[in-house]
Amino acid sequence: MIKTVIAGLGVASVVSVPLIKPSLKLTQKSKQKIIIRTSGGRDHIAYTKILFEPFTKETGIEVEAIISNVEPIAEIKTMVNTGTYHWNMACLGNRAVPILSKDGYLEKHELEHDPVVSTIMPHFLSECSVGMNVYSTVLAYREEAFKGRQAPRTWKDFWDVKNFPGRRALRKIPFDTIEEALLADGVPPGDVYSGNDLERAFRSLDKIKPHISVWWQNAPQAEHLLKTGEVDLLPIFSLGALAAIEVGAPVAFSWDQHIYGYDNWTILKDTPNADACQQFIQFATDPDRQARLIPYGIAPTQPSALTQEVLQRNRIDPKYVRLLATYPENLEKGMPSDGGYWASRHSAVIERYNHWLLG
């Protein structure tokens, strides 16, 4: 049985069991339970249907999926420090992983030599994380707001309230937002991280701040704002934009200057049921299962998931491949996010960003 709980409205407790040596035999039934955190939205629905429910059916290990705000670094530190685990695993972005692994808050998964996990692209694998979805932050907009005139394409356009008027939303955290501010100010993508110019980023943010109607915190909120037309343009994960388009909302988005990163399966340090978490990671990393996520806009980290053989075997329409962040024509327009850049700066920048928001 799969349960979804919104963090803050009620969190189920975890049944503690003794840790045992990880077993990767997926055919062995178990009465264990694992709780996995996601950021919600379209990917949460996809994981439930393609991964969580089939994993429970095949192994007998119950999966409970909990939605929380993006980049829950502070929450994970609190859980590990207090030994109070509301989650056993967390789906985390590539900025959060180096921060938490550096400080010892994530388990080493011991799957580097697993025959399935070891075949993913090397830069998506670390000793504490297994990459599973290459995603992008894109500029999306309501088509009716720009009917008969040029639609916004770049972050400079988003900052240009005179030529691109409309209600705007921006993320309530600095991840991606700092990058967008620098790109809007004319910094070349290759210099966004090398320049280390936070002063320039905040000067750029000062210009757009008076024009922001909503500060969004998580993927479902951003998707809702776009679907309902509460705002006319905003940065949003590409999955959210695609979800809005699928339900018929008059929405479009630009791949120009998209900022792409990747999500990871991670296990919280010293969590109960770590063995079951490793079983889940092996299950979820299978190329065929990654291929089945493609129609949801989730880009695989397994190279073989994009081969004609695997796509045909899983009846994946090629039109969905063209909507992935890693589709060559899309990828060349984007800028990779740098998790290492944030590893030593995130606390100071978050503090400054929060202070700036209140100012």
C-alpha cells in the first residue's frame, strides 16, 4: 500500500528494526517499510505508479511517500542529529547531496559495483547518492498574457517588466534564483559560478523584487500557480510546465537558458531499514523502469534507457524523448547547475537571501 502524506499535516512514525547486511535479492518478500521523501508534483505521481507500487508488489516492502518542500537540508540534519526519522530516504537535488554528504548526514549506499547501478552515467553516481532524473528549471508563461506580442524566452526577458509585463513568481530559496539573476544581468553561462559575484546577483534581484507577486516554495505550488493563471510567468521545473500543458492549460515554456540539475536517491545516515532502501535503489535504477518514466518528462541516467531497443520494448513514443532536458537540442541551450559551488556557501547565502526577502 502506498501512502502520501504532506509534511506538516501529519507524518507517520517509522517502525524501528535492527539493521542487517543489505540484501539485493528483490524476489525475497519482506514485511519491512520505508518512507521516501519527494518534492511532489508530476514526478511524485510518476514514481508512485512506476516505482513505489511495483516495488511493494515485487518485494513486499511497503513504501510510504511523503511530500515536502524542496531542498530539505535542515530537516534531514535534524532527523539524523536527533535519531528521529520521519523519512528513511530522500529524493534530493544535486546541490543538496554534496552539502549533506560532506557533513556525514547520508549513508554510503555500497552499490557502486552493483551490476545495475554501476551502469548509470558516472557523473550521476557518488558514494552517497544514485542519480535518477535530470531535470530543468525553465521559464514558463501563460500564452494569453502574451497573445499578439513577443513571448519571454530568457531570464533577461523575465527581468524586463516593461517589454514583458505580467504577474511574476519567483522561488523563495536562492538555488537557481541566484543563477537566474546573474544570467538576467548579462553574465555568460560559463561565468555564473566562476565569477562568485553575489553582490551582482543581489543587485539584479533588487531590480525584480518589487514586481514579484508570489514567492513559491515547492513544485506543486509552482505548478498550481501556472495552471490557475494566478501568475503570468515564472521559473518552474519543466515537469510542472509539462503537467500544466497536459491538462489543457494555455501554457508554454522556453528551453533557452534552462538550468539543469539532477535528482538522487539518498539514504539518511543510520536510518532504520537501510537494507530495504538499498533494494529500492537497485530496483529503481533498472533501465526499463527508467524508460517507463520518460512519458512523465523524467530524463533517465541510464544510457541504455534511451536506446531504441529499450524504448520499443516499453512502447515509449519518441515524442516524449524530445521533451527531456537531456534531448540534444534542449541540452545545448541549457546551463548545468553546480552542486559543488553551493556546498560551502549554501548556509551563508540562504541566510542572506532570507534577510533580503524580509528587507
